[in-house]
Amino acid sequence: MTVTLNAYNVVAARCAAEYLEMYETVEKGNLIYKIDVFLNLSIFRSWKDSIIVLQTTKSLLPWSEEIKVVSHCLDSIASKASIDTSKVEWSYTYNRKKLPSENGNSPQWNGVRKPQMVPKDWWVEDLCELHIDLYKRVITTIKTKSRVSGDVIGEALNAYALRRLPGFSKGTVQNNDFIKYRSLVETIVRLLPTERGTVSCSFLLRLLRAAILLDCGEMERNELMRRIGQQLPEATVTDLLIRAPAGEATIYDVDIVHNLVEEFVTHSSQIDPTDNEFQKSRSPKFGPDACKVLVAKLIDGYLAEIARDPNLHLSKFVYLAEIVASFSRPSHDGLYRAIDMYLKEHPGISKSERKRICRLMDCRKLSAEACMHAVQNERLPLRVVVQVLFFEQVRATASAGNSTPDLPGSIRALLPGGSHGSSRSTTTNTEEDWDSVPTAEDIKALKGELVTLRLGSSGTDRNGNDAAKSDAEKIAANRMKGLVMSKIFSKLWSSKERHGEISSSDTSESPGSVNAEETKSTPSRSRRHSLS
């Protein structure tokens, strides 16, 4: 009788022969011996046949385990995956875009086809066919051989998740088989390489989303949080937009992001800049200080997105902004954009809440374009508009080599570091006045005077021949700027008096900052500049 053995039936035949005790001691050249020879000389030498045989062993447990077919398959697959890519001579599945020269379509192609280079992760896609239990054992065996780099292992896990978790690439998971997918995600988390930076932050955040949706164990979630915290500078705003659990009023889970930033802060405080491992896992631009700037910019962008949520409580916005407030960054335009968006989407917040959120901004770190936008912004408290205008004047004056004009004590009290004692006169604006939203009249006055201010500050010779000006001209220009500044404040004050908004109370220290975003003007104003 002729029996044709192949990768699909050889394990069943071997188990049957074992059950029937068809050993060499019974008869020379018995079936067990013949099948073992076939496995060693044919199956285990083939990349794809080894994978097929390993898949068939699952339905024949525990027999396939006892006759060591499973362990032989694992060793065969792991050895081939760990081999030098120059020695890979068998076929494998690798879906990627070929280069023009590989297709023979390149204009420079001379007709001689060069040998195609085998990528380091050539084996990744074929292993995606395995069930998670077998996949786990294969990856573990590959890792024990210590010949495959952590980034390739990370790529393999990413490819497996994309293949096995429906919707994973879009940041969602279909939970029609809740237990199966939860086990899969937990296993992938445990298989993540220990080396820092071997998997992308985007992949880790997608895993975290899946772990939350599938209610994975606390240990796996904490591990993901820790790893993401270490790599947070690599994340994007889209990565952080994790949906809030069902039943929550808000759209996004802000608490998760807050915890991730705290993890980053904790990690940053423990980093030794001279650590060789840290230097190897990060490029020079990812030093500790650069990482903080990137995270601050990331959170500014995230705040601008979540600010659109009408149910987002102010405290969550402020707490998240405050945790990165100590991260020095050159520009606060992104934060201004986020704050302006929150004010736009939450017009009903109180004066004290407006004051609280505007304290997050630093007017001195706004770009000229952001300042122009802020001065015309009817949503900002008047004190912030005055601060922006003042620092824009200081910047323009300093660039012209002039000194800042003296201001009344009540005005200086509105500026960071201003004297509070001088603001106690009986005819000065109160805290409530300066925290109120400017009227259309105030904005109109500021717009007109800002144009005058800009024209005055741009009066220097384009060829840089300031030295050619006479002393009298310089003094006159300096006085003109001071008059313009005083005129602006007097117009604001007279406007307040007309509305009966002056009383005798303290002014307090102004908020520390500001930032820029695209907003729309009310019909009473012309279209204004916007920042994206």
C-alpha cells in the first residue's frame, strides 16, 4: 500500500504510528522510523512546511507534544528566523512595495537585475498564520536564541496585532469574541521586547486602547502606561485621542493622558543624561530637555482638540496644562490656540474661570501673529489683552533701541511682577473690571492704535542706517510710542467709565501666559488674522 505523506497529514500519521507502537524493535524500517526520516530530511528543512506542521499539531495534543514534533517545529522555525539574511534561500511572504529597479521599470535600469536584498523582518508575515498560543511559543524561542534584534520582534508583534485584531489599525477592536481578543492583547504585551525604543509609541498607544476596550489585566495596562511614558515625545495628538469609557460625559479619556504625562515626568526625573543605553536609544534631538519641549507641544495640541468637547470640565483642562507648565518652550502659540478654543466652545464660563484658564499663558512667548490675533480677540479678559499689547510694545520698542514708556501704577499692577500696592487708589479699575471681556468699542480702539504702534515701530531705515538719525528724531520717536501707549490705555479707561465699571478695589497679579488659534470674529468686527 502506497501512502503519500505531506505537511498536512504527517503529524496525524506519526501520532497513529506511536499509538500502534510501530517501533524498530518490532520490525526493522517500521513506520515511526520512516516518518521521522521524512520529517528531518524534508519538513523541518522547509520554512513554510514547518509552519504548516506546527499548525496541525494543535488538534493532536497531547500526542504531538509527547512525540516532540512541536518542539522540533519550534526550533526549526526559530533557527530559520534567526539566520543571517544573506543565507535565506527559501520563499517567504513579504507584502511590500517593490522598488522600480526591482520591477525593471526604472529609467536608469541597465537590464541587469541585482539580487534582491532580504529584509530583516522577512519572516514576520508568515508567522501571523499561527494561533496565539503557538505564536507565543515561537516568539519566545526566537528571543531565547538572542540573534534577532528587539525592533524586529516589535515589528513582528505589530504585524500580528494588525492581522489578528479586527479594527486595530483604526484604534478600535471588535469585541464579538471578548475573551479571545483580551487574551491575545495580554499575550502581545507580555511578549514586548524589554529594550527601550524597540517598538513605536503609536503601536503602544493602540495596544493601550485595545487593553482598555477589552478590560485587560491591571498588570498589562500598567506596563503599557510605563512604556508609553518613556516614549511620549514620539507620540502624536491623534495617538492620544483615546475615547472615554461608555457612560462618561466627555468624548475623550483625559485622565489616561494625564497619567501618561505623569509617567513621563517621573521617568524624566530618573534619567541620567550620561547613560549609554539612553544615548543609544535616542537621537541627539531627543535629549531630556528636547523631550520636554516635544511633550509640551504635544499636550498643547491635545488640549486644542479636547477643548472642542462641550462637556469638558475646566479643571481637567487646567490640571493637564499645569503638569507641563514647568517645561520651558520658546513659544506659547499652541497653548493660546487651545485656550481660545476652550473659550469659544464654553462661552458660559464665569469671569473667575476665564481668569484661571488665562493664567496658563505667557504673553511674552507669543509670536507677533498670535499677539495680533489676541489683541482682537473678544473672548479674552481685558487684562490679558492689555498684557499682550504691552509686551508687543516692549518688543517693538526694544527692537528700535528705545526704552519702555512709564505707565501708571494701576496698569503696571496688571503686568507680571507689577506693584500691587499702587493699585489701591480710589479711582482705579477693579479686579472685576480687568477680568471682564472687552467690548467691541475696546477692541476697535485697540485695533486702531495697534496699527499706529506698528507704523511707529517700523519707521527705521530699511538699510539699517539708524545711526544716521538725529538725536532729536530718536527722542521724538520714543515719545511718540509712549503717547500711543498711553492713548490706548486712556481709551480703554474712558470706555470703562462710560459703562460705569470703575470701583475702588485691588488689582491682582495677572496671568502668566497666552497662545494662538484660528477663531472667527463677531459680526461687529472685520475678519481677523488666524493661526493654525
